[in-house]
Amino acid sequence: MARDGTEPDPDARWLTAALDAAFVLLLGGAVARLLTHGPADGAHTGWVLVLFLAFGAVYLLGRLTAPSPRLGERPTPRHLCWLAAVLGLWLLLLALEPSATWCTMPVLFTGLHRLPVRMAMSLAAGLVVLVVASEIRVSTGGFNPNLVIAPVALGTVATAVLVHSRRLTGRQRVLIDDLVRARGELAATERHAGILAERQRLSAEIHDILAQSLSSQQMLLQAAERHWHTDPDTAHSHVRDAAATADRGLAEVRRFVRDLTPLDLADASLVQALRALAERQGAPGPAVEFRLDAEPGVAGTLPGPVETALLRVTQQALANAREHAGATRAVVTLTCLEDRTTVDIADDGRGFDLGHPPRRGRTAGRGQGLGGMRTRARQAGGTLTVDSTPGEGTVVSVSVPYGTGCAGDGVGTVGRPAPGAERETP
């Protein structure tokens, strides 16, 4: 890991290794030339050989003890001292042995690769001038313009390439920083959206669990109060029903706190849950029938969230029929097809104009309304449609693209039918 906590650049490691290998090879070539073509003076050759070895040792040792600065940082004093020592030894060798010019390129690349741009360009210009001067000093015969042009051209190309590479790397770092910042902002936005979605889900769950249960208890207790003196048996029956509703609501709240599936679906299929919901509906609410439209012996299950959505939409639709539509009869039909499962909730209430749906303000802000039902259907991957006419009742249909998801014993009708009820939906 790098000092800033990020992973080191593998390309930078390869470049450093290549520079070190090139330095060792060129230094070896310079030493070989010294031993084979050097002056006959053995003392001179020995001193130059010692300087070459010291030059190589200082160069390689500095790689370990004086690390190069990261891009965008100024070099440390230790690194500058090491670079000055390397250049000093190289200048001394250049004055004593012309073959030391072969080591110019690794030193040039080392300075250009990590030093600030202005400092690196000054170093490159100085090295090129010294190489040109050394080549002219040891040249024989007439003036050869290539001795000037070649080092200048090579130094210019090397400087331009490395400076461009460093600037490109700097731009990439800026882009990476921008991407990291944008990713953080996106994550924060997604967390905020998740919080809002969870609040909406909790609001819908609380409404389905508490509001509907308390509304049923209120209507049952009001009915019991009306019959308290005239018909005590009926009043006591309403009170018992209210107590049973309260027990179920309490159990649902406890299960909701544990963030599990609805109580109706804990140990039962969707068919059984809808059947139990129809059987539970009692006076003073509408009479509810449950119908299953599926082939006999169909078996299968829907995903838990989908079953929960279908059950909650059904509960909401029946609550609307009881509290707002004044319905006396409702029919819940579960239809299971090969590619789709649909629940239809039809009532014979007062209905409403689809162009001007009831405003939530009329019910003191209670309930999630059609918007909450549509949200549940959409979260389950399905759709919700409403068909209503003033004075002719309402039909709510929720359909999800999951087939063969009914588990029951075939087509049937259960519930508490109203007197003279027909099989057709109202």
C-alpha cells in the first residue's frame, strides 16, 4: 500500500524496475569499455573503476533509503541529497571516462520521472549540455554536428514524453477523485431514497395493521353501543368481535416489529389468508365472499413480498368499502393463470367518479388510499386498476406476473354471503 492508503501503481513499479535494470546494464557496459579500451595507466583505471562501483552503489542504495516523491509532492531533502550525490559522482566520472555518458539516460529518466516539472526540465537541460560538452571534448577529426543534435533531440523527446505522461497521470487522478466523489454522492442519494422508501413502507404497514384494526374496533364498539340496551346479546357479540380484532391487531404489530411476514401468511397460503380474511369480516361491515378461480389441485406459492402485497391491497380495498363506500356486499376473487395471478375486490357501494376521486382530506387524512395500493402493486411488480361508477359500486383489481401461484383445493366460494347473493360480481 502507498503512503496515502491507496494501492501503488503497477505501471510505476515496472517503470522503476526497467530504469534500474537499464542503469545496471549501461553501467556494466561502461565498466567493460574501461577495462578493455581504457588507458594503460593501471592506477587511473583502478580509481575510475572504484568511482564506477561507488556510483552504482549510491544509485541503487538511494532507491531503498531515499524514495522518490509521489506525483504532486515536493521531493524530500533526503531524496535531493541522494540525487545530488549521484549527479556529483556522474560528473566526476564524465570528466575521467567518456563512457560514463552511457549512464546519462537512466539518470535523466530518474530525475524527470519524480521531480517537479520545472526542476526536472532544468536537470534535463543541464545533463544534455554536459553530454554534448563531453562528446565534443573527446571527439577526433572535424566537427560532427550529430554530437550536438543527437543528445539534444534525445533529451527533448525524453523530456516531452515524460512530462506529457505526468500531466496525463495528473488528469487521471483528478478524474478518479471526481468519480470517487460522485460515487459517494450517489451512495448518499441512494441511502436517502432508501430511507424515504422505507418510511413509505412503514407508513403503509402501520396503516394496514393499526388503522384498519382500530377502525374495525371502533365500528364494532359503536354498533355495540347502539344495541347495548335493546339487544344485549348482539351488543356482546360486537364487543367480542372487537376484542378478537384487537388481539389480531396486537399480534400483527408484534410480528411487524420483528419485520416478518403478515400474520395471515405466517403459516398459511395466500388462498387460506384471503379465505380467513373473508370469514373474519362481520357486521356492521359488508358481507364478504371469497372465490377461487383455479384448476382443481393447483399447487404452488408466490414470493413472500408478492403475497403480502396482494393481501394488503385486499385489506385496504375492503376497508374502503366498509368505511367510505357504505357497501353491503363485497366479493374477493383470486384468479390463478399460467402467467399471472389476479385479485379482484368488487363491492356494491356508492362508487365514485374516476375523473374526480375522493380527496383524502374528507377522511381527516386517514389511510393510504388508492396511491398506497398502487405503490404496493408496483413494488410487487404488478399493476392496479380501479373501475367505479357513482351509485354502481367499485371494482379494484391487482395483477402480478406470477403464474400457478395459488395453493388450494380448486374453485370455491366461502365467506358470509348476503341474503339472496348471486355468484356474479356486483
